[in-house]
Amino acid sequence: MNSSNLKCSKYRKSSKPTNLIDQLTSVNIPDLINNNDDEVTTNNFQTILNKAHSNSLEEKIEALQWIFDSFAQIANMFPIEFVLNLLTDYQSDSAEIQHLASELIQLFCRSKKWTLYLIQNGIIQILQNTFPREDTIKLCCKIVLSQEGRRNLITSHFLNAFNTLFTEDITSNTIVSVAVFITNCLGSSFVFPEYYEELFSVMNNLLPFMDKIHPPEFVQFISHAWNNFVWANGEFVKFFVRNDYIDIFIQYIQANLSQNQDLFNISSDTLDIIEGILLFDHNFIEYFMNHSILDVITMIFNNFTKEERSNHYSLISLLISINEELAMYFISQDFHKLVIEDGKFSVRQISSRLTLAIDFLNNCESHKDILLTLRDIGFYEFIVSNISILGEKDFKYALNALLTISRLPQDDIYFAKLKDMSENSELMQWIEELRLSDSLEVESLAQILDQIIASANSNNNDL
């Protein structure tokens, strides 16, 4: 794997890690609500724009405030000149005009087109000249979300600029702002090797604030930045592991669990970090085992709701795929009962639970007593009932999992379960289609499963 370009579509998705990025980038930015009940016409809008360019400070503030309040209704009506003038207003001697211009520029930065236009017209230089104004820091957090904005800010040494904020009197709000900037900066692969050291320096300065004395609602911003850090680049994985930073995450979770704190976001980030590292290099499994990571994972899962657990079953499947013996550990911790629990789950959550159920069956096929347990709590029914959401890459594993039933005693339960399979039209159609598969292995497995089901029914009828 190319260590400089670690990515995973699972994470860019999702789940992961939730909608926290939207929360982060919306700090102190009001919702786009139309507070003006009057119909906006071309004429009165032009009047407002004229006032926005007025030499009268009072008129200008009134116009900019009206535009901000009505932005959702008029977002598609702005001429280029107005947006360009906002850059001038942002450098005004009036603090109120500065602030209104900043708020409007942040709204325009929700559009890739307007962000690019602002960059082409000198906003990066303006941000350099006004850093570290609070509004400037917020604008950096917005502009870095675009590919062009990210490139310009990084190559203009804004990582170093943010690093200068770590002074003795740094505030919690400033720390959050730095974490937000890094989180957004690492929203995709980081391909600027000459700026690695600048980034490493910022990350190291963030880490001490993951101290147990700080509340989770604050620390989660930092943990999310580290989560994106690990997933952005293979070299960052090595940096994280080399410095044993996983210990800081584990210690924070352990210290705050007893305080009944809401640790969902931090715990999710920790699991994502572990998964990202293992996807980069399976050999890091030994590193995590030395850090008692199985106990940590179990502790986190036991404090999650069933819906929250379903966002992270992919990590359990990954661990089992690396070391088959871990299936026995997770079963000893009752994970097999968790994976098939009832609840309202998204398709992605059901898919990850289904994958883990398949992995449990396939990795326990030589343990008849465990297979019996899995059979009795409904593993075969769970797979059959969700067969339609399987992807082509899963067919072989699902067929193998269902075939483990043939290793069990041919008692009344055995025949009853196979009879249920034979009466499931969706399953039988799926098997029939796979019997015509281009993959010889899939075709063979489908034929064997079909024969077992047919044979069981024949024996049942004879009885």
C-alpha cells in the first residue's frame, strides 16, 4: 500500500465519524433563516446593494445585516462586484462591518464556485494580513474545506500560523478553532510532504489538551482531528504509532467512564483510529495487543447503545480477518449476542452486522459447541433474512457461513432450519442465480448448499 495516500471510503462516508464536521464548521454561524417577510424584488434588492456600498456607516451596516438575515432567499442573486467588495469590507476600520463581512464571506464559502472566486481575488493574502483575528480563524476553517483553499492555505504556511496560537494564555475556544481547522484540513488525503513537520507540530500541541480534566464536549474536537489525521496519510499512521499516542485516548476514556460522561464521539474516534491503522498495516495488530486493545474495545462496546455499536462492527470483522482466534475472544465477551439484537438500523449498519455474523460462523466452524450456540440464537435466520443486501464480494463468505450448518447434528432443529431455508423464495432465488455464477468457487458452493437443502427436505418427507 502506498504509505503516502491512505484512504478508506468507509470512513469518508459516514459514519464515521458522524455529522461532527458539520457541527465543527458551523461554530457561531447562524442557520440560514429568512428573517425578512417582504418579497425580494430586483428593484428593492438593488436598493439594498447600493446601501451596502454607501459611504454612510449606518446605511452600510443596515444593508449588510439585512443581506445576512435574508441570505437563504437571495443567495443566487448576488453580482460578482458585491462579493469582491466584501473583501474590502473585511478590512474596514469598523469592527461591526468587519464582522458582518466575515459572516457573509463564510456563507459564500459554502459554494465551491464562490470560494474559488474569493481565492482568485486575494482572500488568502488578506487572511495572512489579518491573522489571528477571530473572524480570520473562522474563515480559514471554512476555506480549507475546498481543495483549492486547502492547497493555498497549507502552502502559505497557515499550519505554522495556527501553531503560533499555542501560548500560555490560549483559550478553549482557540483550541477548538485549531482542532476544527486541522479536522477540515485533513478531510481528504494530505499530499504535501514538505509540510508534514508543520502539521506534526500542531498535532503535538493539541495532544496535551486531551487531559482527563477537560470535558468530552471539548476533547471531542481534538480526538476528531486525530481521527482524520490517521486516515489522511500512511506516514501519519507511523507517526501516531511511533509515539504511542493511542495510550492517551485509552487513558482519557478509562478516566471518564466512571464519571458517566458522554464519551460517544471520543470512543468512536478511538475505534476509527484503530481500524485505520490496521487497514494500513495488519502487522500493527501486535502493537495493539500489547496495549490490551481487546479489553478497551470491549469496554467501549459495552458502553455504546446497540445503534452506536453497529457503526463499528467493521473493526471487529477486521480483527477477526487478521487473527481468526480473535473470533473466540469476542464470542466469549458475548459479541455474538450483540450482533443480532433487534433495533432500528440503517442499511450500512445492518451490512456491518451481517458481515460480522458471517465472520463468526466461518471462523468457528471447527467448534461444534459454538456453532450450536450460534444456530440456537438465530444466526442462520439473520443471514437469510438479510441476504438481499449482500454485495458480490460477500457471496462466497455468505455461502460458506450457511454451509457450516452441515457440520451440526442432523436433529429435528437441523431439518427444521433447512426446511425454513427451502421455503424462503428470496434465498432460493439467490442460490439459483449463484449456481450460474462466473466464479467457479461461488457456483460450486451454491450447488452444494442447494443439494443440502434439497436432501434435508427429502429426508424430512420420508419421515
